[in-house]
Amino acid sequence: MKKLQIILRPDKLEALKELLTGLDVGGITVSSVMGCGIQKGDTGGEIRGLRVSNMNLLPKIQADIVVADEAVEGLLLAIHENISTGRVGDGKVFVIDVQNAMRIRTGERGGNAI
């Protein structure tokens, strides 16, 4: 199992939810977060090679999903194709190994728990 931690623009959350629904992803956890990447919160676009001394945190959405290993590559491609605007600040997806999972209500473990 893999956890996909998806950091994206707030206006792309509905597109992500539609995408995941269409791919039969069973669950999602969503949080409002603040952050910035290498652009340090500058939305102008071209900052590579320039020293930015002020870090601006921008509003983002963090969506966490857990899926079977074989679903990861297709999800990554679909996220890129449907969520990318091609502009700085589109976000990132982190793929994290999940050793086990348990459904609290039933005690089911592993893939059956997700």
C-alpha cells in the first residue's frame, strides 16, 4: 500500500475529488495548510537563480489517500493530466510506503482496511 500526500491549489480540490471518484478511490482526508516551495511563495514564475529573501506562505490543500501499490502510477499520471496548470505553485505529490492499516470498527487489516 502507498499513501499519496497531495499538496495542491485550493481551486483544484473539486477536480481532484472528481478524478478520485472516477477512479474508484475509496477515501480521502483533506486539510487546509499553508506552505511554499522553492519559489518561496512568489507567484511571478521566474525565480530560479534569484535569491528570494522573504518567504511567503500560500494557502494550499493537502489531500491524503491510501491505495494499492499497483494503482499508484495511474493515479500519478491522472493527477498530472487533470490538476496541472503548468504554472509555479501547482503542488507536489509525495508517495509514502504504508506498512499496514487497520479499520477501527472491524479490526480488518491491510488492503481490506482501505
